[in-house]
Amino acid sequence: MKRYPTVLTIAGSDSGGGAGIQADLKTFAALGAYGTAAITALTAQNTQGVRAIHAVPAAFLREQLEAVFEDITIDAVKIGMINTVDVVEVIAGVLDRFQPPFVVFDPVMVATSGAKLILDETVGVLKTQLFPRATLITPNLDEARMLLKKPIESVDQMREAAEELIAQGCRAVLLKGGHLVAARLYDVLAVRGEATQVFESEYIASKNVHGTGCTLSSAIATYLALGHALTEAVSLAKAYVSGAIQAGKDITTGQGSGPLNHSYAPKPMQIRS
């Protein structure tokens, strides 16, 4: 039987369309995978910021997840916004039950606008319940600072922070350095038992970077679903995001931080047997 490589996103909905579930599904489609979704929260937001958050009850999230897993073969999972402890527990239980091959967790804690998206008591539960179950976590600098409660202001400190997260139970960490003020961008990949790698890329001047983190983690999950090894998936995903930023940098969508151009080079849906 033939089927599509399939990725499941577990994340919040962005009514402005630039991040969250909407960005994830656009990314899956652009890279040739079939996308499925389970929504953890509804947000009222646009390019200027988040106005309100409405959490989806954990019991209903469980229904969404079980409906997908019981019917469709999932090749990779991307996890995004989670803001309550009971939602974390539901996701951990479902992952244990269905054992998807790959799990990429983007621990979304703060929106681009600065709005806090997670309850304080949830942060510790993320570390104990989801970090060990994830193939890769992809925090940005602000999120890593919240997790480790320490300053991170250089590439050397990024290396130390990524390795500290590995020591705390993560299997692999991609620490994103886009918030460092520098002419070049640096991301650090630490994998348990392997040498830490630094990815360097060109800084692209654009105000349209809303949803960049969601898009990167979704792209990594997609490339894993398509059969690429982790380091290659990270490299390919970074190239895709850079292309999407470049293609969308001169476009106006709303009055604030606009979205990437997810469909700048769409690929046909892949088919596997």
C-alpha cells in the first residue's frame, strides 16, 4: 500500500496565520508531507501581538490525538505551545502509548511580541515529562534562559547551555541563537554522546519573522519523516527557513511582524510504499 509521509503537529492555533498550527501545516505541505493536527490552545492574535489565549481542555486534546493515531500512520510529531500541566501529561501518555518514531519539541514560552504563553508551574513538568521523550528540543535563547535560569550571551555560553540541557535529560538540543545581536546567526546542536556542532548562517534583515521557530521545528520534523538523519534534517530545515525569510522579507502582511513565505519553493507530496 502506498501512503504519504505524515507529520502531526500538537500546538496552538494562531488566528493571524503566521505561527502555530497554521505555520506547521504550511511547512509540512511545502516540503512534501501530509499534515495532521491536534490543537492545544486557541489564541486571538495578529501580526502585532497576542490578545487572548483559550486553552483546549486536556480531555478533548486526548480525543484529538487518539483519533489521529488510531487511524493514520504518523512518521514524526512536532510539539509546540503547551501552557498547562494536564496537557503535558496527556501528551506524554499518548506518546508512550503510540511510540511515534520522531518527536521534535519546540518549547514555546514567549511570543515574538513578548507575551508569555506558558504557566510557571508547567515549565518544570515540561522538563521531566516531555524532554526525555523528545528526539530533539529546539529552544530559542529566551526559552533556554527560562529553563536554565542563567544568562546566555555568546556562542560559547550557547554551547554550555545546550550541553547542560543534555545533562538534564534531553536526547538532543538545537539552541537557536537568532536573538543574539550579531552580523551572523549561530545555532548550536548538541546530541547526547556526540560532539556539539555550531551552524552558522547569514542574517537576513526582515521584520517578517513571525513564526520562524514554529516553522524551523516543523521543517526538522518533516525532514525526519522523509528519512533524513537528525543533523541533515536540521541543516535542510535551516536552509528552508532562510529561503522562506528571504522570499517574504519585502511583503507586507498586517502592521507588525509578518509571516515567512512558506510556499516559496513548494515540493509535490511525497509517496512511499
